[in-house]
Amino acid sequence: MSRSAHPAGPRHGDVLPEGHYAAPPADLNGLDPHVWARTVARGADGVVTVGGLPVTRLAEEFGTPAYFLDEEDFRARCRAWTDAFEGADVFYAGKAFLSRAVVRWLREEGLNLDVCSGGELATALAAGMPAERIAMHGNNKSPGEIERAVEAGVGRIVLDSYQEIVRVAHAAERLGRRQRVQIRVTVGVEAHTHEFIATAHEDQKFGLALADGQAAEAVRRVLRLDALELVGIHSHIGSQIFDMAGFEVSARRVVGLLTEIRDEHGVELPEIDLGGGLGIAYTPEDDPREPYEIAKALRDIVARECTAAGLTMPRLSVEPGRAIAGPTAFTLYEVGTVKELAGLRTYVSVDGGMSDNIRTALYDAEYSVALASRASTAEPMLARVVGKHCESGDIVVRDAYLPADLAAGDLIAVPATGAYCRSMASNYNHVLRPPVVAVADGAAREIVRRETEADLLRLDVG
């Protein structure tokens, strides 16, 4: 699979989906550094370690299932993005995974933060993120969320509709502020990895369409309002993208709008935000780009388009949430039931499932998996890792090879679960959400604690 191949295949009932690797890996004990966090290794005793700590000890202390986050890797990825985009703005997309500890890391590493709800904004402010380094997104921000964002002094509010223009302006007027805003534009490009179609994707809930003049009308309305300062245009074209072709089309259309704004209103907007959606490796076959490659490609695309249009190069912003958080964590499970279906595959049931990783059921996402509590010389078996929920779609890893001697009590680990897994976790079947444990320099600590039954019952008012 190349960098332009989609990581999520079609639903299937056969043994292996078309295009899936037909043979087991050469070494079942190997840990591909493309997929695993950078301090993850297998020790001499065969036990997987992270930050120098064996998962067997971590499981004893924190239980399973649990997300283990490599803090060193997270911080290093933050620095890689800020270094690559020197002179631009890197906004970590909080929806990938957010906690007060993460906000502190972002603040210390010099990143900005993109939030899209009142809860994310509250977390950011509670952890001390300077308000001017926060951008507020969302297609249906409530009046209360807008009021709080303006009152806090967030650096940008990304406007998503005509109604929101009015709401933000009224809030700014009431508070005696002039709020900096961007307009989210739907450019007619939807990119999911290598596939992008340049038409017919205005049919979505986000943004104001270029094609029918909505975006241009939004610009006119904002420029007439003294309470709003229009600083730029925002565009987002998809997720888990490996190919830059969609960004090229998007940038051309955004720069075209900037040219129209200059020609009609005599204003050159100083910023464009090209969003996020940049892909990561969930399996060894995925081949994501490095931050410096992405930075160079985006700068070259925008510079070329601006030169052709006679525009000053605007300040760029990007929003790598998944690309920072995703590779830095893995989920550790304990194996329960192992059920062989002769001639098909072996079902490996774990103590978590779709409540801690909904992405396989929701998106057909592919993941890797490894036996973590020991090494094995057993033959490989075709396995499907499934959860404990009363749902046939409760699948964690659809197709993988694991050692044939896998047994109840073994620990297995699923990498690249740092983005969206805890954020989208649920209490389906009243299962408790796992903790997030940060590991660094031989020490581990919970940054989000495990839920308890008391937590569930506390919300049930009877």
C-alpha cells in the first residue's frame, strides 16, 4: 500500500479483504517504527516496553484496557511541526485528544490550539492556554459558547454560517470587543487520502460554499461589521490524507477568493488556514509524509498561486491533531476468550472494544496488533480482535496475524490509538472508559483516570 492508498477497506465477510497482505509478516515479534510510538521496544525478555517500562508492570498498576501515551514522542512531534512550519501557525486540533496535561504540553512546546466546543474551550482555559492562541471552530456554536469565547479573548473564531456572523458580532458588541474571525469556506474538494473530487461536495454541514457565492457574501457581511475583524479564510478538505493534490486544488480556490476580495473590497487578508486531515501510519503499509515535506509542499503551492494572482503571501495555519497525537499512544488489552473457526480465522476477544475504539466499526479503519506480554515462536494464525460488547460489529482489528499459542491472560497492544479513540469513547453497555496514562523517562502517571461505577451512578439521578 502506498501513501496514496486508503487505510480503510470495504466491509467484507471473506477471510481477507481484497488488497490485504496475503502472507503473515516475517517476524510476529517485530514492532514497525512507522506504526509504534518512538520509545516503544521489545525487551530482551520479550515484553514490550514504553518509556523504559514493561507493559506487564503497567497493566498491574493501571489495569486494562488502558491507553498508554508516549509523552516524549508527543512533544517531539509538536517540535517537528513547529520547526517545519517556522513563520506559520500550528494549531493542534483538540478533537483528536484533549486533556489538561496535553494543553500544558502544547503551551510549553509553542503550539496553538483549535477547539470546537465549550468543553474543549473550558479545558484549554483551565490548563492555562493563552486565549489569543486558541481558535474556536464548530458548525453550530451556541450563544453561550460564542459569548465565552469572545469574553476570553480567543485569537480567532471560525465563522461557519450567516447566522454565526450575526451571533459573534452581537456578542462582541455587548462585550465591547473587536473579535478576530476567519470564514470557513467549502471549496468543492473532498480529499480522503489519494481520492479527491473537485465538484459536488458542497452538500455537507460545514462551511460556506464558494460555488454558489455564499463565501463571497459572507465576506461582504463581515467587512460591514465594526465588531468583527476579518483576518483570513479557512478551508478543510478531508481526513487521513497522504496525497497533496487535494490541497493544491483547495489552495488555488482559496487564493482565488482572496483575489476577489482584494479586487472588490480593496483588502488583502493576511491569513489562510488549510486545515488538517494529514494521515498517519495505522499499518506498516501506510506511508505518511513528514512535517517538513508537508510544510514545503503547502508553502510552494500557496506561493505559486499568490504569485500568479499578484497577492502578498499570507501567513499559513495548519491543524495537525491526528498527526501529532495518533502515533504516540497504544491501547493495551487483556485477552479473554480465544475462539477458532476452522478454515476461517480465530476470534480473539479482549476486555475492551468499540467503547474505547469506535473507528473500526464506524469507518472500517484498519489497525495493527501485537502480542505484548511476551515473545512467541509459534506459527502465525489469522485473527480478528473483537471486543466484549453485545454487538456483532464490535471489532477492534479486523484482520491480523497473531501467534497461534495466544491464550487467555496474554496482553496485546494496538498502536496508533492516540487520536480519536479516547475522544470518541463511550459507555456502551455501561462499560467504563479506560484511563490515559502518560509515560516518560521511566515514570508513568494517569492524565485521565479510569472511570468507576460510581462515576456512572453519579449521573443517574434515579
